Amino acid sequence: MDTAVTPDARIQHDIPFYEPVGNECQLFEKAYKQRLPLLLKGPTGCGKTRFVSHMAAKLGRPLFTVSCHDDLTAADLTGRYLLQGGETRWVDGPLTQAVREGGICYLDEVVEARKDVTVVLHPLTDDRRLLPLERTGELLEAPDEFMLVVSYNPGYQHILKSLKPSTRQRFVAKSFDFPPPDLERNIVASESGLPVQQCAALINLAARLRAMKGQDLEEGVSTRLLIYCATLIADGMPATQAAQATLVEPLSDDADVQEGLMEAVRATFGED
């Protein structure tokens, strides 16, 4: 069953670090309390997944994270019969596990999944909160502790891959973006161990690279990549080399675009 689900769905006792930008934590808690599904929108690497992990640990609920892809089907989420030890046994998928255990199921980049996935989600996203398992004949009623969270990147949407309005209107929604510079600097410093003062130059570089989005780049540099870069610098790698490996190479394969990015890197850090 290729669901790309996180292997450890136990309750996290250590709460992952997350620095709130607005009212997102309060919104999540209210949605959880009122048994409402939540939709997170925002660019890649802006903190959506970390936010969900933080909130699941804060609420003390097991988290089942699924990275959606083109081949993900409804059966991958609900479960299927598998041959084990010479016997055919039903094996729950991550969505079914979350419903049975009262966990939080997080579907990352849900628009990448096949259309039959949204059909399965619909009865879970209204007042019924039901999960029908056609192959076993079960009709599971989600407990109060269960919560469904999905996310997608609006910047990657096109006519063939988008959430229908009828699906979007089943969710409470929250837009995410990259944090303000001062906050992003503190996040990068906290996650990487690089001193705050050294992170400031990295945040300035990020602003220059993000300004290239829509011109030479499809996507701006993510906070995740900034943390990668700062981590390498903190471990002793020269800043220009670290930036090339984490901010330039991942963003483009075009040699001319890469050179333009490197000019910004060298203007920030100089030559190594």
C-alpha cells in the first residue's frame, strides 16, 4: 500500500517547534473542538506541515500524515485486503486508522491525489462525519477526537488539478505564507543553531530571491531551504557554497537562472 504515510503515528510527547504568525493556532484549536475539517493553503516549505505536527502534539492526538501523489487512490487511504502469512486480511489505511483511533489525519498536497479520494472525504467533512468501508461493509462514525486536515499549494494549481468549489466549501480554511523577516530570522536561527546575527544576511538574500518568482523562478525560496542553508553554515560550510547547494540548485536547473541566483548569493556573502 503506497500511501507515503509517516511510519510513526503515535502521540508526540515533545511538541515540535512552531512560531505562530497570526491566529492559526487558535483557529486550529477551535476547529478541532467544534469537529470541523481544516484546509491549509500556502507555498511549499512555508511551515504548513510543521504547524500540523505542532498542533497534533499540543492537543495530544496521534498524527497520520499522508503525502499525496498522482497514484494515491481512495483504497490507499481507507485500506485493502492483503495476503499475509497465507491468509487474506483486511489492513486499515491511514485515514481509517485515524478515524478508529481518534487521531488527526493530514493529507498534504491533496490536489495531487486521484479524484476518488475527494469522494471518500466528503462524508467525513459534513455533519455526518462518516467513513464508509465498502469492502468490509463497515460504516465508521468518527469520534469527537478525529480531525481531518488537508493542504495544497495554490501556486501549483491548474485546470486539471484543483479543488472543486464544492469541496473547498466543506472546510474551514487558512492561508499561509512565508513569515515576516524578523520572525523568519528567529525561526531559522532556532531550527539551525546559526546565530541570529548571521541569519539576518540569509533572510535578506531570501527576499532578493523571492522577488524573482514569476520571472525566472516558478517558486520562491522556502523557509525550509533557508533552514537547510543555515544548518550547513552552522556546521562550518562556507556560506556561498551552502547557499549554492540549498538555495540555487534546488530552485532551477537552468544554467542562466542559476548564475543569476549566484550573483545574488555572492553579493550577499562574497566569494568563498
